[in-house]
Amino acid sequence: MELILFFILGGMALTAALCVVLQRNPVYSALFLIHAFLCIAGLYLLLGAEFMAVIQIILYAGAVMMLFLYVIMLMNIGGEGPEYAAGERMRRVINIGGVLAMISVIGLGISTTLFYGGPQLGPKGSYGPRIAENIGNTKAIAHLLFTDYILPFEITSILLLAAMVGVVYLARRIRAH
Amino acid sequence: MPELNADLVASVILILVKIGVFFAVCMTLLAYVTLVERRLLAFFQERHGPDRVGWQGLLQPLADGIKMFLKEDITVSGADKVVYILAPIVYVATALMVFTVIPFGNTIWPETMEIGGRVYNFTIASANRGIIADVNVAILIVFAISSIGTYGLIMAGWGSNNKYALLGGVRATAAMISYELAAGLTLVGIIMTTGTMSMMEIVEFQSGYWFGVIPKWFCFSQPLAFVIFLIAAFAETGRTPFDFTECENELVAGYQMEYSSMKFGLFYMAEYGHVIAASALIVTFFLGGWQGPFIDLAVLKYFLPIIYFSVKTFVLVFFFIWVRATFPRFRYDLLMKLGWKVLLPAALLNILITPFVMMLFGRM
């Protein structure tokens, strides 16, 4: 059952991710990206990480992609295809070669984690799957965030705050003197 | 092939029946809330309203449905067909999905039952409880679903290739995003007090009375959160004081202006679905859900909680209609100001107050 669901969700996620790249219309790309995020949320659910799944939907599929869609729709970025000049053939060939090389590197990366059963895989540390199941996912994550990882957590918050202040500063209305 | 577990089969059958009945009741209610709203608005405005089809207009929703299906289905030229068709589907599906995590009753079926000489157990996946899916992140799921629902609006706005529709969609999403934040933060107080995000446990927490009279509902212990959530619910459902999305004197009809026939009907359904869902959520979080007197009596314990829940929800739906008939529309910039400068700080203040109250009086 889990395996079947994994193949359905994983297949949909991969197809949607491919469609993001292959679509000419940027709005379709954004919609397919939302679809891919939703499928990944489904994969989190299969792993028993319901908190992560819901946060994935709220943050990535909900908030982040909404801003993407806003920008694309309001700027009315058209779906024009790429135009090739006569001398650009060579560059296209190089691009395709580069993409193929990337794909093989990514494939290698995926397969090593699949075949390597070393110590970094599987449950470790004080919050293994069994403990998380007992006290619930949300509590386990909260415990980790506010005890062991409090410093990275706070640093991330300050970084986000700094980014926000920066955006407000850049977007402020400049008054004429 | 492993042997099928009889208890599992029994529970699954019960769950499927529960979903079927719940869906049928929901759809019927959805149709009749339109009638209730039209009749009540007419009553408030001293006119008759639709009372011709059937006794007191009781067959009006049926007539409306037939009319919707028989109207010509126009797809405007220049519309982006896929997005245009997908938008009402996304919007109505997400509006109905919220009902899966709302507890509508306590126990609706005995835990074990003897059928044909064998005792079946109906407790797997809380099949015998009055909720379709009792998940432990239910509050977050509500917000996840509503954030996906926003895409229905912006897709409708963009897909119809019309500037008024796009403006309506943009307004709707902007309002929903800013008010979702305030609504989410008000619930933090409840999560802190109850220590859970499961709706069923939140309702169970609200049992009992203070001083033997006042029910232990969160609208009494968290009044600030209650008011903020109520206002945010109006903004999120796009109902009258905040209905800028279809603001007819500025935007004609907003995101739904290019839709006709049943596609328009779907938007209409989704609007009332949101109203019922918002009322049910307010009841669950702040008005004690299915709690009420005498729910432990042996004869009534299966039905009484459902009746309490339905009555409370209907009172809130009535409140939504009442407000629509009473207040004029807000101004759009004031809506954003209210959301970000008043409701959000007030929600944060509530988060600050809650721990102090918990320290002083315990988890009340």
C-alpha cells in the first residue's frame, strides 16, 4: 500500500517538476510547481511526518507560490518561445550536453543514497521515529527547535527579519527634496 | 493475501456510510442556506423574497439548480481555458474539504456491536466518533486547505482575461492572506491552553461549567481571540462588510464576472460552503462545539451532540446573514489597515496574555 502510494505520488511529483521546466507559459509552470509541492507534502505524510506535510502546504504551496503567481500574473509575463539566432546552434548543443551531464550527476547522487546503508541513514539521536510517534510530531519538532537547535533557529529568524527590513528600505517611497 | 480483519472492514464500512450521509446533508444544507439567506434578507428589508416555488419557497434551491444547469455555458474568448475551468473546481473542492476535520458530534455509534452472532469493534480510526478525520494537526490542515483555496480565486481572476476579474482575484487573495495570519495567531492561545491541535480534543476540553453556570467555552476565557477570529472569518469568507472581491460598484462582480451557468453556480456554492465552514469552525473553537447539557444521557448521547452542533452553527450562519443585511461595505484600504495594524497586534497581545492567565489560574 505504502509502496503503491509512493510510486503514484513520486511519479506525479516528478512529472509536475518536469512540466515546470518544459512549459512555455510561466503561469502554468508556477501551477505545476504548486502541484509538485502538494505531491511532496503527500510523500511527507507517507513518512508519518504530518506536521512537515501541512507546513509544506501552508508555506511553500500556499504563501511562497502565491507571491510567485502574483508577480507573474501582474507583470503579465508572456509565454513567448525562445528565439534562436543563426549562430546560436553551437550554444544549444553545449546546453543540451550540460543538461545531460547534470542529469547523470543527479542520478548518481540519488543512487548513492539508495545503495549506501551507512551510519547516517536510519533513525539516530534522541528523537527517533518511535519517540516522535509517542509524543506526536509537532511536539517533537518543537522540542528540537527550542532546545538543541535554538541558536540556528533564532539566527534564521534574525536573517529573515533583516531581509524584511531590507525589502522595506528598498521599496520605500523616495521623497523629492 | 493477508486475511481481512473483520473489525477493520466494519469500521471502514461505518466510515464510508458516515462520509456519504455527511456529504449528502452538507450539500442539501448548502442549497438551503441560499434560500435561508434570500428569505432572511427579504425579511430584513421588508419584502417577500422567493416564496413562490413550493410551500414558502422550499423548492427554490431545486429550481435554481435546474436553471444553473440549463443556462448557456460561455467560455469567453481570450480566456485561458485550462485555468478558467480549473478555478471553480479548486475553489469549491477546498471549500468542502474543510468539513473533514470538523467534529460534528461526540460518539455517533456504539463502540462494539453484535451482528449475526459476532461482536464487531467500531473504534478503528475513530469510526464511531462524530468526525470524519480526527488528525492531530487539524488546525494547521484548515489553514493549509484555505491557503490552497485562494488559488481558485486568483486563477479565476487571471484565467478570465479581464482586468476587473484580475483585480477582484488580487483583492481576494490579499485579504485572505492578511486575515489568515491574524486568525491563525488567535488560535495559538487555544493551542497553548489545550496543548493539542486536534479538533476533537479542543471540543472535549470545553466541557464543564464555571461556578456551575457559565459553560467553559473559549469565547468566555479568550474573548479577545473570539472577536478577532470572528472578524477574520468575515474577511476570509468575503462576506458583506468585507466583500471587496465582488464589490459591484467598483469591480462589476470581481473574479466571478466572466463565469456563467454551473461554473458560476460552483462559485456560489463555494461561497456558502465557506460561510457554513467558518461558522462550524467558530463553533468548534469558541462555542464548545457539540458540548451542551445532558449529552451523557444513555438515550440521547448519540444524537444530542449533533443537534447542539447544528443549532450553534445555524445561529452563526444567521449572524453572518444578519450582518450582511445591517452593515455597509468597508473601504478596501481600511480593510488592509484593520488587518495589519489592529487585528494582528491584538492577536499577538492575546498570545502574550494567555501564558500570564495560565500561570495565574492554571489551564482553564
